[in-house]
Amino acid sequence: MKTKTKTKLPTDRAAAIRFVQILRQWLTDDELKQVILRNRAETLPDVCHSHDFCDANMALHDALIDLDVEVFDEEAGTMHDDALDLMNRAHALAKKDYLS
């Protein structure tokens, strides 16, 4: 059964921007440059090299929390499906527009 958050979701772009802001806090300038260079050279579309330097999934999680998204469904014991979908779209957008 698909679960949905009770909160209004931010745009994909807002989530992507907040994710990149968090990465800028967590990574050094050199690490961020390496992420961009490695992403530009990467041939596999689903690979993002932000994961080489930190737990980027937690950065995405924190981004959604900062944007007041109810990420976890306590009753089901899992992430809300729409929050996970937003996370995936925001990550792809961040890689394409800000991390490549």
C-alpha cells in the first residue's frame, strides 16, 4: 500500500537546492569539486559521486526535514512513498543542475 505524507510537499527544485546547500556544509570545497568532476565523467546515469564523501541519503533526508516534509510513516514503519519519490527526483535534479 502506498503511503502519503500529511504535509504539502515542496517542489523538486526546492528540495534539490536544500540538498546541495547541505552538501556544501558537509563537504570541503575540494570534495565538492571532486563530486562535480566525477559526475561529469560518470557514464552511469544513476550514479552520483556525492556518496563518495558522505551519506548523501541522509543529506537528502535532512533536506526534506528542513522543508517540513513528514518523511517517515510511523504506523507503517517505512518512509512515505511520496517523500521517497520526492527524494529521488530532487537527487536527480541536483545532480543534473548543480553537481555536474
